[in-house]
Amino acid sequence: MLVVSAHAADFVWRSGGTIAKYIKHGAEVHVVVLSFGVRGESNDLWKEENQTVENVKKIRLEESSKAAEILGVKNIEYWDFEDYPMEITRGRLDRLAQKIRETRPDIILTHDKKDGLNPDHDAVRNYVFQSSIMSNSAGVITPGFPVTKQMMLFGFEPHQTEISDFKPGTFIDITETYEQKVEAMKCFKAQGHLIEYYTQRAFMRGNHARRLSGVKEYKYAESFSNFFPRVASEF
Amino acid sequence: MLVVSAHAADFVWRSGGTIAKYIKHGAEVHVVVLSFGVRGESNDLWKEENQTVENVKKIRLEESSKAAEILGVKNIEYWDFEDYPMEITRGRLDRLAQKIRETRPDIILTHDKKDGLNPDHDAVRNYVFQSSIMSNSAGVITPGFPVTKQMMLFGFEPHQTEISDFKPGTFIDITETYEQKVEAMKCFKAQGHLIEYYTQRAFMRGNHARRLSGVKEYKYAESFSNFFPRVASEF
Amino acid sequence: MLVVSAHAADFVWRSGGTIAKYIKHGAEVHVVVLSFGVRGESNDLWKEENQTVENVKKIRLEESSKAAEILGVKNIEYWDFEDYPMEITRGRLDRLAQKIRETRPDIILTHDKKDGLNPDHDAVRNYVFQSSIMSNSAGVITPGFPVTKQMMLFGFEPHQTEISDFKPGTFIDITETYEQKVEAMKCFKAQGHLIEYYTQRAFMRGNHARRLSGVKEYKYAESFSNFFPRVASEF
Amino acid sequence: MLVVSAHAADFVWRSGGTIAKYIKHGAEVHVVVLSFGVRGESNDLWKEENQTVENVKKIRLEESSKAAEILGVKNIEYWDFEDYPMEITRGRLDRLAQKIRETRPDIILTHDKKDGLNPDHDAVRNYVFQSSIMSNSAGVITPGFPVTKQMMLFGFEPHQTEISDFKPGTFIDITETYEQKVEAMKCFKAQGHLIEYYTQRAFMRGNHARRLSGVKEYKYAESFSNFFPRVASEF
Amino acid sequence: MLVVSAHAADFVWRSGGTIAKYIKHGAEVHVVVLSFGVRGESNDLWKEENQTVENVKKIRLEESSKAAEILGVKNIEYWDFEDYPMEITRGRLDRLAQKIRETRPDIILTHDKKDGLNPDHDAVRNYVFQSSIMSNSAGVITPGFPVTKQMMLFGFEPHQTEISDFKPGTFIDITETYEQKVEAMKCFKAQGHLIEYYTQRAFMRGNHARRLSGVKEYKYAESFSNFFPRVASEF
Amino acid sequence: MLVVSAHAADFVWRSGGTIAKYIKHGAEVHVVVLSFGVRGESNDLWKEENQTVENVKKIRLEESSKAAEILGVKNIEYWDFEDYPMEITRGRLDRLAQKIRETRPDIILTHDKKDGLNPDHDAVRNYVFQSSIMSNSAGVITPGFPVTKQMMLFGFEPHQTEISDFKPGTFIDITETYEQKVEAMKCFKAQGHLIEYYTQRAFMRGNHARRLSGVKEYKYAESFSNFFPRVASEF
């Protein structure tokens, strides 16, 4: 599994329970954090006088690394792009395509196609999608890393789902790693108001998961959009 | 699995491979055919002079029964509603809700929410959806048949997908039962022009399934819409 | 051409220029007016004290007949359904299917699938669509009137297009019959406020038609939704 | 304000804070509860042995009345329709049109156009919309109750918003009546699992309201869809 | 209020009445005109032989300035971007974010997300949206101009609304400034064919506004899309 | 007619029958192939060891030229952009705008607005659309090539239509040039798996065309999306 996160905390709010669960069950999970969210996702830190970009980065790196550790993530990279806006260049497309070929994921998790309040998230969705297509094309040459075959892609929940045209395609039960996710979220002191928000979101999605499946054991869940239809041997 | 088919042949064109596969793998599959399609789906038969409703019904029943047999279906009922239009009454809702409670399916297959050329299919989708909700509600009393829990529902492909706003949500590989499906389709002499059409459709969906999954062994497939998001322990 | 109008004036506001043009060029045009719009489309008449249903019907019939005459319509029928709500029964479906077989139109004009302010219009769209499908099915028997082949269907512009999800699919140039349409609209004294409105609408659609086609001669136009894709030998 | 609720508790879960606020500020609020939700919304009550329809109705009436009292509602009617399915007849359309004319609301709150899990809610939305159009039409005669002018209509949040295509059009701040709403919700012991759910929903919508408006004082909110665009003298 | 206009006349056609009304009622309105529309919106001027870019700019500046004066606009800037295509760079994003912080608007009016015939308009919508998000983020530093809180954003009507997926979210009554708008539009001799068009549009939107609100005094109106749901203390 | 093809074979798979038909009937058809599809559309060629970009280009050029010849295309240009990703610059916009003015097409065929598996196709759609708007604007100066008037634009079918939100707007009967199309497709040995796929697609679209039109002579067809509504003197 490869997780591509626009800012330092997105992978935790949006998929922390799923990441922890996959790791717990033995999967190899790689996380790429594209930016520290210095400009757009660190409002509380900028309330301190004499705050600097370097200091914000340092704090965000610490918070994010600690959260990753709690989730059990061993492979995490910080690519340190500037955010707000997040610019996607040809070189960055190539870099991510190569990263996909290195990690050869069966599943990629990243942002969904529209976030009604966060244009960086839209840019990252297009970025990951394009690089995944490049990774799967034999004519895109990355010496040492052979072409991949089509993997599954899923989209994170944005903060306000309805105005972002988000449609849940898959609910993943995270009951067994819910506590880990809550602990990991608590690392992000710069976005403290979000901890309760995403804790309740897990409860809400658990309610939905039970109602849609009839399985009472699903207490907490995360939901994701499907980039593609599911292809399977049975339903 | 419960399959609800508006007319005598819909379950074969749209889900014959999937039905045969589930049966082959040991599932209990029930098919309810709501009408013989006398008025709307038997155009070729009406070209014969002195054709009668009774005779068309007889032929359609024979064709449909034989196709079901080829697919391995043991439980099939013909409810003999009139088609074009197909009217859904309170009594019919109750009857289907009870049938769902009798058969207790994990999966229901039926028509999708819109068919750009066939209003009966839309009516059946709403019918099945409403009855499934009734079946899952404790206050709807059907003595002897206890309430069900939420099952999964999937929608058939309509004939012209794009003008019907059909979105494939799940592709099921039917490579192992493709030959059975082709044999079953050949029973419907009243709709002979559709045999080649749905044979090619299985090839096309197989191509899509391979492309979306990277699994080369998927040669033939059927696709279905998802009524609900998928809820699962993992992707 | 067959035109099915929910109320007494719809066929004039929404397609009067097109009807007049087809007649002028030799087409046989049949109009079915389903209701007089007594309850829902005659607000001004009900301002008079002691107004009665019979009198409103009489006035609406006179206005509508006169407008039809101005457009050159020779074949018009008033089916006198009650409006608000407009109820579609099995018998009414059969009646319209038979009417379609009698008139054998190449083109049917009627209401579009959604009117954000007028539920009768939605009901009529479904009514006409269902009856057209029945008319095209060999198993629906109407002695003396053989089955039809698929005709083209187009949808009228509703009053407020954007909130009705109306998408123009075809613009018809009505420059040569614009004056006739204006004259016909003037017959509807019960809806006087609409005359200027639909006069300006013809101007606006003429502007759109010119801009989309580059043809400067298109001064006035009517627009319609396409029920189906266009099928043709060339674009 | 007129609130039309499909089942006994819908008006509380979905608009309790807004109702209480309007009443607190002096508005006259009328509530019509169409059914007791005996069949579809009382699952917990049916777990008791020897439960009867009459008893369930009695309990639901008590719960609902008590909740209404807590919200300050003085005008509430129970029309006792059967639910699951909820059938809308011509007579019921007339009855509600007359009720609208009696109460002459500036605002109607009711269900939104689609609920992915509850077909009754869809039926009620269409019911209220049609009756409101009838109420506004001079030709629909209800002796003693004159025609109304167009009022505003807003749609409740369904339980699972994204699969119901719900788009919030308006957020109403309910901070000042949040406690009242929580108390009112606690009356519904038959649906105890929903109390925490809708308490958290108010928190989530408060978060959204703050983010979208920049007003920090908005702590709790309810959201509604807009049936129509807003028309105003200024933004 | 801040108005961001892609070309020299857009702010007049699309929001002239609203601008004049806000100014009349004491609001501070700032207008930023991004380009003179030399390449894409000055077709009539290019019919003159020996026309030059400089001369077209000069004429467009004169027309636009005069129209602004008629509307009462005191704060207008011309940023002189090239149009067709309009390119949005990092520097331009920063510049507009800073402008938003300087003017601190409660409301931003600009183009809507899609114009079926004018790609510049789409680009400007994205430009304004992104810069507004940057302006509201504490980590985006513009010395001397502190961070803003979330303002409201509304989208202009495009020329052909239906093919541009435009949905009116708010109608503003402009009856009291309609005459001013008409006078202002008359300044644009290079686009003379649009004057009658947008005069009639105000009439049409006035009709819609009356119908949707029941307020007879609304004679002329402008409509706008809502970028976000409305957040308010009451409906 | 001008056809703009992202890669070397797109114009054949997606519009070969229509191109051949127009040429057969005397039209002047120009084809611009933007890239050879070296990186994204030549997977089979890259299976050979020691393959080089130059060699792939050479093979693709040969295949594409031969296919064009079979279709009767006399005017074809290869612009040799790199693919995966396909970058659209200001200079490239100008170049295509000038090409449109040189060829002055009544019809432009190119990719549709979204391809769920091929971001190059989306980029090309935007590219062609923008350049066509520039070509139609008098202020965009291309010495020697005067401004064009609005032409019709149509979109190719993508490979997987439903996940690409493709809506057929027009079906063109290609029965008379079907054999030519099949021959032309056989040239593309690098994409051999697509030949059967697009052969069957022509059969499927022929079935749809017959069903929608009632014209039995339509055996094979191609479908296209409509960029704009149709504007015409009659339906």
C-alpha cells in the first residue's frame, strides 16, 4: 500500500485507522507526505509571534513522524513541496511515477478529485492519478524499476464531504485500530480542533457501515471513494 | 442470492454468467421472473399470424426454463405480471418482501435505477428496493418469516448503458461459466438478435476487467452497479 | 409530428414557432392538449368573482383553439384531464399509445423530464415516454393500428430552465414563423404576463443559435432537449 | 413555519434545533407528523414479545408529543398514515394543500428529494412539493382558505447524506437551542442509537458553519437543502 | 465587496445592478478587471482596418471606466493581463491574495466554474477561488496585510447558462438600480449586440425572482451561483 | 473536417469509419496527430529488448500513415509532442489556432472531456476547445489566416465509456465504410488487442443506432459526444 498525503497530517485524519490495520495484518505500507502544510494547514502555529517557516516545518515534521510511528508506519518520506498552492511539474510527475514503481503497491490511497475548500487536494489527486498511469505504461522508462500493472486507487474523505461531491465507495472497518488512530491524531497540536471532529467521523462512519452491511461488530470505520469499479471473482 | 428479473430473459442476458458461477461454487440461487415479457419483449413472436397471448407465454416459459436449467438454477418462479407497463401495487410489495424473508439472500441482483428505453426496468428497480427495505424492517409483519438484515443489492447492465446513466460498480469475472451463459442465451429464439450482442458484451467487459485489475486471466465478465457502498474488512 | 401539451397553452409558448414552421413546410402536425389547465394555469381567470370551472374551460378552449388556428394546426384534440395533479392511469397510457399509432409521427414534442415548478409537466413527460415505448412494441395490441417504429422525441423548455436541469439539445430556427408565434401567444389573456416573457425567450435563443452555429440569419429560435442521441448518416 | 415529518421523530432529529429557535424568537410553528413510523421506524419496540401495532403507536405518540413539548411546539397533528410504504393519494394531496392554506407558512421544512435508505422520505418530499404547488394555484378551490403565494421550502438532512445526493444549501446556527434539541431527542427510546448520532451531527455541522462563514460563535448547526434559489434584496 | 472581472465589461453585464445597489446603500465596492479583453471580447473593434492592440485597449479602458462611473464605482483597477488564453501564474495568485487582504471583502463576485464558450472565465474562477483560500490561510505571509476570515463567494451568470451548468443560487433584486445598469451597459459599443440581450436577461430574472418569492415588487434581478452553502442565523 | 488525435491511432479506432465516409462523399479531411504515443500507447513494442524511442516512433509513423492511406486521408500531420504527460503550452495553443484557420473546418473531431484511464485525452480536449475559441476570435491575430466562425465540435468515444462519463450525442452510420475501418485498424500491430475490441464496438453502436432510429439499414456505427447543442433549420 502506498499513501500519498498532500500535507503533514492528511494521511492520519483520513486513513490512519486503515493504515494501522493493514500494518497490523502484515502489509508493507509506504507514506509520501508531499508538503508540511506550512502555509495552509498550520494556522494555529502562525498565531505565535516571530514564527518562522523553518520552525513550523520542524514542528510539523515532529508531529507527523510521531503519528506515523503510533500507526506503525516504518516507511515515510517528506518531499517538502511548498503548499498553497501546490504546483505539479513534469519532474514531480516523473518522481512519483518512479516511487510507485519502487514500492509496487496493490493499493494507492490519496485525495479525492474535489475538495470544496482545499485546491491542493484536487491538485494532488490529479498528480497521483497521472503518475500512476505513467507508472503502468511500458514506454515511460525508469531504469532499474520495471513497469507496474494497474493497482487499485481510493480517495480520502475531504473535510466537508457534500460540497466536495464525495461519494463513499468503500467503508473499511477500523474497530481494531480505532484507539491507535485517536492516539495518532492527538499528535497534531497545530490542528487541535480536528481531533474531536475526526474522532466523531469514525463513529459516524461506523454507524453507516453497520447499517449498510448488517454487521454489528463494525463500530468505527473510514470511508473512501473508488477511483475505479471493483473487479473481482465474486461480490 | 436472489435475482429479480422484469421479463423472462433479463436474468440471463444480464447476469447469467454470475448466476452459473455462484451455483457452481455452491450458492443457493433463487430467481423470480416477474413477467413473461409478452407485450414488450417478444416482438419476433408477434410477427406470426394468429399469435395469442397464451401461446407467447408458453414459448417464453419454455425458453426461460430451459435457460435456467442450463445455468443450474433450481429455484425459479414466474409471477406472471403483465408487462408494458408493469404496475407495482401494495400487494405486490408485500409479496416480494415476504419472498425476500423466505429466501434470506446475502445478495440481490435486479435492474438498475434507469433504463433509457425500458420503463418496466425502472419500475422493477424501485419495487425491489422498496421491498428489500420493508423486509429489513421489524415492524413489517410476515408471520413465520422473521425480519432480515441488510443485504447487498446490485443492478443489471441495461441495453444501452450511457443513455441509462449506468455506472459499473463491480465487475464479476465469468470466464469459467461463459460457455454456459452462451448456451443459455441461445434458448431465446424470440430475441435472437440479442445473443451476439450479449456475447460481445461479455468480451468487452472482460477487456475492461483486465485493464482495471491487471489480472490477465479475466477473459469474460459481467458488470453491475452498486446500490450501496461496499463495506468490508479490507479493500 | 405529434405534440402533447399538458395544459392549454404549453404547445404555443414552448413550440409554437416550430409547429408553424413544420406546417408551413407541409408536415402533418397533430396536437393533443391533455387538460385545459383549469386548476393550475388559469390564475388570472380565477380572480373574477363567481368564476366556474365550466367557464374557465370554455375560455381556455377558445384561446387555445384560436392560437392553434393562427399556427395553422388543423388536428387538435382536447382530452380534458383534470390538472394539478395530473393522474396517469393504465387506460390513459393505452389511449395515448393508440393515438401514436394512429398518427404515426416521426417526431414527438412534449414536456421535458423535470420542471422545477410544475409537477404536471414531469408526469406528462413520463406518460408520453411510456406510451411511445408501448406503441413501438408489437405485443401491445391495438386492433386496426399496427405497431410503430422508434420515432424521435424532444422536450419543451420549462419556464425556469436551470432549476429544472433543462439542457438544450437542439435549437430550431423559427425566424420565418416568429410573427405567427407572437400572434398566437397573444390569444392567452389568462396568462398575459407570459407573452413578453416568451417573446424575449425567442430572441435569446436566436442569439444562442447564432453564436453556436455562426449562421447570422438565425434571428429567433426555440430550443428542445433530446430524449435520445441523434442517429444520422452525417453530422 | 410548517414542518412535515414522515415519521414520528424525523422533525426532531432533522430540524429540532431550528424549530425551537424559531419558536423562541416568536414564530408560529406547525408540525404535521404523517405516520407514527410503526412499521419502519420502531425496530426496537418490535423486539418485545407480543408487541402490537396499537401499543407501538401509543408509545410513539407519547415520545413524539413529549419531544414536541420540549421544543416548544404548540401546534402538532398526527395524521396516522401507514408507513413502509407511504402511499400518497389524491385525497391526501388535497388535505395537505388545504393545511398549507390554513397555516400560511413562509417556510416549509420537509424531507429532501432522495433518501438512499428510506423510500418513504422520497415520497413525502414529492407529496409536500406537489401540495405546495396546488396551494399556490388559484384554480385549486378550498372554500374558506384562500390561495397562498410561493413560500420557501427546505429539505431535511437524510441519515446518510452522500449516498442520498444531499447538498446542504443553508446552515442554521442552533447554538442557543442545542440543549433543547438534545433533551427532545432523548425522548425517543425506540431509536436510542440515534441520539448520539444526531448530537454529533450538530457538532459537525457547527464546525462546517464556522468554517464557511468565519463566525466563531456558531457552535452547533443544522443543515438543509434549498428547494429553490434564494431571492433577496441583498446577499 | 470585491468584484473580479475577466474582461473589461463582464462586471457590468453580469453584476452591474448589484454593484450599483450595494454602492447606493453605502458599501465599499472594489473592482479588479484582469484584462481588457483585447483578443477575445472586442470583435467589433477588430473589424476596423489598421486596428492595433494599443488602440483597442484604449477604447476598452474608456468604455469600462465610464460604465464603472455610472454604477458609482470609485475603486477600480485594470491589471492588463493578456486574454485568450488567460494564464494564471504563481505571482498572479499571490497578487490577488494580497489584494483580497487589502480590501477585506465580505463578498467576492466573480465568474462561475464553467463557461461553455469562454475558457478564460473558467480560469478566472479557479484563480479567484485559490487566491481567496490563500488569503484566508495564516501561513501565507503578506507583510502589512493580515489574514482574512472566510468571505462569501458568488458566481456570475455566463452567457449561455444551461450549456455552462450554471445553477442560480441567489437572485438579487435590482429594480432600484436597473436604469443605472442599462446606462452603464450602453457604454460598450464594441459589444453592442449584448446590450439588448442583458437588458432582457434582467427582465427574465425579475420574472423568476417574483415567481420564486411571491414578492411582486421585484421587477428586475441578477442571479448568481453560490460557491458555498449559506450560513445564517435564520432562513 | 479537422480531426485532432492525441496519439498515433486514436483517429482510427474512434472515428475511422466516419473519416472514410466523409472522404468518400467528397469532404476535405485534415488529420493532426499530436504524438506518436511512444510512452503511453506502444506497450507491446517496448517488450522487445533494446527498443528505442526512435524505433518506436518510426513504427508508429508507418502504421499510422498506412491506416490513414486506407481511410483515404491525404492531409495528415504528425506534430511529435511527447505523451504521458502531454503538455499544452501557449505556443501550442497558437499553433493549433492557426491550423484551424488554415483548414477552416465545418466540423472538428477530437477527444471528449474525460477519459477515466487516459489523462492525455482530457488535455487534448481542452487544448482543441481553447484553440477553437481563439480561432473564432477576431482579436487573435494570425497574419494571412482570417478569423473563423463557430464550427461544430464532437468528441470521440473513450475506451471505457461509463467511467469516463461519456454520453453519445450523435451516432454516425458507417456501414458503407466499415470494411475500410477494419482494414485500417489492422495496421496497428502494437495494439493488436484493440482490433477485435473496436470491431465489436462498431457492431454494438450499429445495434444502438438501429434501435434508436428504427432504420434497419444501419449495421455499423460510431458514436460521438456533442460539445454543443445542435442548431438547425429542422430536427
